[in-house]
Amino acid sequence: MEIKRVLWLMFLMLVPFAVWSQGFTEREVVIAVSPSNGDTMHLAGTLTLPSGTEGKVPAVILITGSGAQNRDEELLGHRPFKVIAEYLSSRGYAVLRCDDRGVGGSTGDIVHATTLDFASDVEHQLKYLQSPQSNLGIDPQRIFLFGHSEGATVAAIVAARNAGGPNPLAGVAMLGGAAVDGRTLLLQQNEALFRLQGVADSLVGRRLACMRELFNVCDTLTLAQCTDTVKTLNLAFRPLFRKHSEGLTREQKQQIGLTNTECYGWALTVATAWMRTFLVLNPAEYIARMRCPLLAIGGEKDCQVPSEANLSAIKRVCEKNRVKCSIVQLKDINHLGQVCQTGSVDEYATLGQAPDHTVLESLVSWLDSVCNQPNRPRQ
């Protein structure tokens, strides 16, 4: 028993050293944000700082995808932003990751927030890192944004707004980022997911045709004038669902989501400020105005933001507007950056690390090449 006790004490003594030897330290931060309505809110986050470097270090701000996300972008047992932050900080980069407004330690209203609001939140994070008063040892000329999924769009918006500023961004990196408007992306996503499930082409065609008409109806409605937005939308959508489900069995309707329940779900979703903004927002318009280098990483088996179509669109807009761009499509990688079999959302919880080391290596290799990183931590 005595030997076991000694071994246990030795293990406890080694734990702090193991954390320190990773090459970074962590500190909690709170950033004040003043939204357009004038009510100050606060973003809570974690800043990881590399150890053993000399001089000011480059930094990366991580931007979460859609939905209410904490600073680790925690999902189905995975904490991808914690993985990214620790990987980058052990290689010489400071990394800031924050809870979304209204999530975790952050205050504010997420229910009525849009992608544009999230971009404003990131701008406050950028100002925090650039502020001389912060005394963080960060080089204000070497700050990058990394956005995942919707976070990629947020990063493009911030980069476009920042293009003519006194402290321009050093670069933007994206994982699973789109370069088409929201309605086009939803059509791409639905087609990919239903085909992956083996749904017949004729049924997939009905689903997509219904969605296109649904979006057209959205264009004709002035939602602000509706006394009951959800009710108005549901009544407007019901004829479309009946039309495109005509002649189908109950099972077929359920298979492609052409049911009354699904119709009401669309009404609830489209009634939100976030969805109304998402449907018309086109990331390509912001990418075109960027004046910093861009890295776009896509997974070959990404079904949420199909990479082939979106990476091609990113490449086209960058070439047209002379934005320096690196395109990386990774084999057998899904939307979370995991090595996968099919890319199905159902796989996420059962797969390995998110993101995989191939994603991390692609990211840090690009970061190093752009900022000519001279301050690798001493090993």
C-alpha cells in the first residue's frame, strides 16, 4: 500500500508539470461589448498564451458556427475549439475563444441576434487584442481570424469591414465555410444529406422544389407587418407542402420532411431574425472585399457545407477580386474536421478527434507561412 501511495503522490506532482510542458498558459477574460441598443453586455472567454517565446506573438480569434455555442464549440462530446486553441498556443500563437452572447459566462441576447451581430462581437474581441492597454504581449499586426461554418462568414464580414483600418488583419482561415447565400446553401445541404440517406432522386427533387417555392414566398412577405409572423408563414407555406407531397405515402412524406409538423417548423425558423438574415446573406460579397490572405479548408465528405461547390466558389471570387487565397480540400473529412466514413451528422458522436490532426497541420502551416512566425516556443 505504501508503494502505491508514493506512486500516487508522484503522479500528483507530475500533473502541473505536464500542463506547463504543453507550452502555453491560460487566462480568463471578460470583454465589454456595446450593442446598437446601448445595453452593455460582456463576452467571457479563454485566452491561451504560448510559453517560452520572446517578443510579441501572433494571435488567432476562434469564431463558432451556428447555434448557441460555448467557447469550446462543444458538441456531442467533442470540444474542437479547445483542441485548436491548445494546438496553436503550443506552437507559438495566442488564441482567444469566447462563449457566444447569452451562452456560458457571456451575457446578452442570442435569441434575436443575427450573423451581423456576431460579427460585431468579434470586432470587440479584435479591439481587445489590439489594445495597447491590454498588455498581453500580442503583435497587433499579426492577428488572424479562424471561423468554422457560420463563423467563416462572420470572419469574412469582419475582414471586409477591417480592410481599410489602421491595424489590418493578418489573415482569415475557414473550416467548412460557405461562399453562397443561405437559401442556396440550404438547398445544397438538403440535397447532400438526403442523397446520403439513400432517398430516391424523385423524392429529393420534390423536397428541393418545395424549398425553392418556400423561399420565393418569403420574398413576398413583409414580416414586420404581420400581426402573427409564425401563423402567417405557416398559412403561406401549407399549400406548398400539400402541392409537393401530393400522391406520396405517409412514409414518403416523413422521409423528405413534407409534413404539417415540418411546415410549422419552417414557419418557426423563418420567423427568426437570424434565419431571415441568413437566407439573404452572401459570404462571397464580403470575401470579395477582403484585403488579407485567406485559407479555406473543406472536408471532402462535408454534407452540411458541401466543399466542392463552396471551395470552387471561394476560389472564383478570390481570383476575380485579387484576394490571395489557399484552398485545401481534405480527403475523408466531415464538417467538424473529423476523419469519417460517410460524412453523416449521425457519425459525429462516434468518431475521433474534432478536428483531426490533418486540419490542424494545414492551419498552422498556413499561419506560419503568412506571418513568417519567428517565435517558436523553446522545446
